[in-house]
Amino acid sequence: METSKLITWRAKFDQELFEYVVPFWEKHSPDWQYGGYFNALSRDGSKYDTSKYVWLQARQVWMFSTLWLKHEKRESWAKIAGLGAQFLKDHAVRDDQRAYFSLSQEGEPTWMQRKIFSECFIVMAFAQYSRVSGESKWMEDAKILFDSVMEWAEDLQKIGRPHYSGSKIAHSLAVPMILLNVIEELAGDSWKEYSEQIDTLLQRMLLHVKSDRKQVLENVGKDGVYIDSIEGRVLNPGHSIEAGWFLQHWAQRLKRDDLSEIAFNMVRWSMDYGWDDEHQGLFYFLDAEGFNPTQLEWDMKLWWPHCEAMYATLLNYKLTGDKKDLASFEKVANYTFSHFPDHEHGEWYGYLNRRGEITHSFKGGPYKGCFHVPRALWLCRSVLDEMI
Amino acid sequence: METSKLITWRAKFDQELFEYVVPFWEKHSPDWQYGGYFNALSRDGSKYDTSKYVWLQARQVWMFSTLWLKHEKRESWAKIAGLGAQFLKDHAVRDDQRAYFSLSQEGEPTWMQRKIFSECFIVMAFAQYSRVSGESKWMEDAKILFDSVMEWAEDLQKIGRPHYSGSKIAHSLAVPMILLNVIEELAGDSWKEYSEQIDTLLQRMLLHVKSDRKQVLENVGKDGVYIDSIEGRVLNPGHSIEAGWFLQHWAQRLKRDDLSEIAFNMVRWSMDYGWDDEHQGLFYFLDAEGFNPTQLEWDMKLWWPHCEAMYATLLNYKLTGDKKDLASFEKVANYTFSHFPDHEHGEWYGYLNRRGEITHSFKGGPYKGCFHVPRALWLCRSVLDEMI
């Protein structure tokens, strides 16, 4: 890509991030009364519910901390990050280190999942906020929580998720991929302390990558065996693209060309089978054998797979210089910028139907917060910076 | 409606049920090797998975038993009903009376919900099959299971569904409505034995019916109080229409005009706010205050709300003679017959997008089995019979 084009793209990401996205969350999400952030925000930022979803609370702490650490030391950003971190510490994490999934506005628990993701995102939040606040207690809390998470990841029955004798699915891609990202954020430059765990998690992630099929399977059996069932055939292109760039970060850090090659492919295959040639955009779910997916929302176009795909394809291009990777980036970025942003009220729409029409007008909901959009914009901007 | 029109509709329901729907399940679903039924059936009836979903297994036992009892004593129907009943008895119900949500082809458990619906549908299956087989042990099993279900319905924490201090939702419409249907099927003519329970459940159902709002709320707080939150504002038109005719059946049996009037309204209101004036058909979810629903599938058109609506509006019309109820029936029946049936391969499609285009081609899946389509066709046919 010519430098002029790189500069144009960089300006686009910059403008989107700092004019339309970050200000939306700064203005509408902080709950200065009870702490934490409002998550249910309509198109114009007005609230339609006061519940606080822990995944999104934690991710927003991480996001504002990251902007403060890497972009600019704005006091308001540190303050917003702290507002969420303290709320999580006060209300989300129980004494046994389990964390709730959702809380009331005041911080009373409303739901807990038999999964480890609330805890994972809190580790990332506390670790990053520790660097903002300079208070080591946040990092200590992050590490204690991380140890529990790693123990549970080995056996989810410890947190009440039963395993039944008839189920052939043994591994879910989400677990190793999120944990690899958690370690990246928790450890920072001291990642070598976690070498053994990283190695194990990389092995577990690779169980899902099937070169013969050119597919990344969400759920596999023992030792990564392919299970020919609804569950075993699930493809989630956005998820495997995200896993691809998580892996690429580790490949670069570990200087492992073999892993780097696999990461390139995870993104390329997913962009290939995940793309809707008829209406454009990435499908949400597909079936590895081409059966009709059973998820009702399979053909929808969600904001986050497109966010992940912009960064993953751009990173591929930076590392390979391959025109095909560039074409992928331009394809997904053009679709994304022409469908998701809302320059009237800020932030992006989250949910489109197969045709690309908006089906959900809100900017924040139970699973959409201040995370995928600003993270992807920030990451793309950073890669473009390096390339320029 | 003139008699000639009634006869035409009756012929339509009859043909659909006995030429296209029942034969599909007779041919493709029985697993003569391991027992029970295959649930994951593609458009043409071929299998795309061998999992057995207990809701659907039980409902199919009920359906074939009902056809045998009420339509014709075909030996093949009794045999199919027995194939599922025995499979459920052997594999689905644990010693503590809890029932699994899904099983492998061979009957090994794969998942259990912290809900009571698997058990509810098994009660209906065993009770009805008892009448087919003439074996009282099925009815005894049904009654033992029902007693446990009623106990759990009082306090779902007994089956491991925690209640958290911040949650304001105290009641879900699904529980009283399904239990009222279960008692209708379990008790048959001896329903007076259950008078006290029926009365309690009717009171609980009415907590969800809001005359001032002309809405039926899925989730309400203590004493039926309206909770202004995402969860408290959920409307599910198909569900409240189904609850409407469940209530109407009890109103007729109890000769309670007050309940009958409420039941008319539940159906009318839901048809009113649930109907998509732009693209026709019933929405899947709505928000009581008009906010954008958060369910990703909110604007889809599913087969079962339309099945329920055909019968509920027709029953309203039979009881009231009101032309508005007839118009409602014709509106939903015309939409249904022009969108869901598949005369090439039999059974109906289950899932359409807002525009009415098929998004899922399969006939059977984790939540779609041999139930809503044949039950509605049978019920409509029976009402038309009475009217003719």
C-alpha cells in the first residue's frame, strides 16, 4: 500500500476513535453515583436499563487504561478506568474468587455463569489499571484471580459446570484463546514467567486448527478429534479471526515462524469461508460441513467479527506484504466503515441482518460495550503507524 | 364464517396434517435401533446430527399418542409413541426425578438444564401414552414426576437455579402456563382432583396479564409488579398467545367468564402488538416500552408463534363469533400457509427472517420437533369440526 493510502486509513481510524467512539463512552457510560458504567445505551446514548454486565465493565476498564497508557495521559481517562475497577473490586468478585456475570446498578449480584470469562476480563482490567494507578494492589488482585482462573480452566466442574457421559466435546476454543490474551495483558514484558502456561495454552489452541479442512473448529473432542455433530461442526469466523491475531502476537513474541504461519491461515481461511459473497460481510456462525447452522442469528452481521477482521487482516498484511492480505483488509474495512459507524450520535451499531440493514439500534447492550470497536481502531491505527 | 368456508379450511388443515406433516415424522424420525427419535432432520428428512432432545422426544410421544387416542387407532402410531416413551423412561429420567435436556443417540446424557421443562413434557408424554398402552405404570410414573415438578416450581433453587439478591424478577410466565397445560393433559376428566393447584397456577399466570398496558409480560416482580428493565419489559407474542388458549381451556372447563374474557384479550393484545405491519407475521420478541429488543432474533418469524396464533384466534372466533377474531385468524392463517409449509418434502420450515424469507432450511432441530405444527393443525381441525 502506498504511504499516502496508509496515511488516509490512519486518519480514518483516528477520527473514528477519538471523535466518534471514545467520546460516546466518556459522555454516556460513567455512573458517577454508584460507580461502574451504564451498559444499556440507546442509539443516542440514553439509558434503557441500569444493569451492569461484568464482561463489559471489565473490558471498559481495560480500554480506558490502555488509552491512558499508550495514547495520552488524560486524567479523565484514568478516572473513568478507576470508576470501573473499584466497582468491580467492591461488587463483582466474591471471596472465593468467582465473579458474577451481571450486577444491579448498585452492585447487587443478578447472575453468575458457570464459565470463567467474567474472571478473565477482570484480570485484564485489574492488571492494566494497576499500571495506570501505580497501585500494586490491583496487580496482586489480578494475579490471585488469574491463579484461580487457570485452575478452573483445567476442570470447569470445579465451578459447577457438569460434564455428562454422552458428550464428546472436550475442548472449547474460547478457553485457550482468552487465556492467551489474558496472559498477554497480565504479564506485559514479564511474559517469560508464564512460559510453561503459554506453551500449554498454545497447544490447546492448535487442537482447534484443522489444516486438512482449512477450518478452525470451535469445539473439538479429546486430543482435538473432529466430532461430526451440530456442536462439533460449529464455525465462528469472527472468533477464529480474533484467535488468529492473539496467536500472531505470541508467534511474534516467541519468534516462532511456524505459529506465525498458522495464525496467517486462521485469519485467511476464516475470511474465506466466513464471507457472505451474496450480501457481503462476515457471517456469525457456519457449519463445517455446510449444513444449515442451528443458531437463529447465524446469518447476521455483527460489529465485533468485522472489528477483529480489520485488525487481523491488516496485521497479516504488515507481516507478509501479500496483496491478498491487503485486499482482505480493504474488503472488510470498506464493509465495516460503510455499515457500522453512526456519526450522528457516535459509537457503532452492533447488529445488522444478512442484507446489512440495522436490526438493533442501541450502542450498548448485554454483550456490546466499550471494547471491540475502540480496541480494533486503536490496534489498526498502531499498525498503520508502524507501517508509515 | 359461512359453512363452505369452514369446510375449505378444515380440508386444508386435514391435508396438511395427514399428507405432509405426520408422514414426515413417521418416515424420518424413529430410531428403531436405539429407541427414541432423531431430532436433527434436514429439509428432506435426512439426519444432520443424532442427538436426542428431551423436550422434543417427550412432545412427540404426546403427539402420536394424541393422534392415536383422538383420531384413529393406527398401530404404527402407538408403536412410534411407545418407542419414545420407553427411551425416555430408560434414559431421560434420573432416580431423583430430574430429567436431562439432551441425550446421545444411545441415550447417554449430554446436558441438563436448571429448569423444569424436560420434566413437564415427560409428564405429558407418560400420561398420554398410558392411555394408549393401557398400562397404568406410565400414569404412575407421570404422577410421581409431576409431584416433584410442582415442588421445584415453588423454588427453582432446589434444582440448582440460584436466585441472586439484585434480581427483581420473581416470576416467569412459562412456569404457570406450562404447568396448567401439564395438568390438562395429566388429569384429563379427573381435573377436579387438582382444583387447588389449578387455582394457584391461574393466579400466578394472571400476575403477568396487565390490562392497563394491554400487554402480557414474560417476567414480573413480586406480586406481579412491573419491572422496568430489559428482562421486565420482554414481550413474547407467540408465548402469550399460547398462554391465552391454555387459559381459555381452563376458563371453559371451570365455566369462568371472567377468565374467558382475559384469555380473549391475551390473544387479541398479542396479535395486535406482535404483528409486523410492514412485512407481516408475528415478531418473536418485543419490548414493552418500544425499546429495541436485545434478543438477536427478535424480528424473526418463527413457525410456532404462528401455529399457536392460528388456533388461539380460531378458538376466540368460535367462542365470540366476533368478526375481528375471524379476521385475525384469516390474517395469521394466510401468512402461515403461504410461508411455512413445504409440500415437496413435508413438515414446515421453522425460521424466517423479518421479510419472511427462509433462513433455516431444516425441519427438525434442537428446539423444533414433532409438536407445534401437528398440534395446531389438529386443534384447528377439531374446532372447525365443532363449528361445522
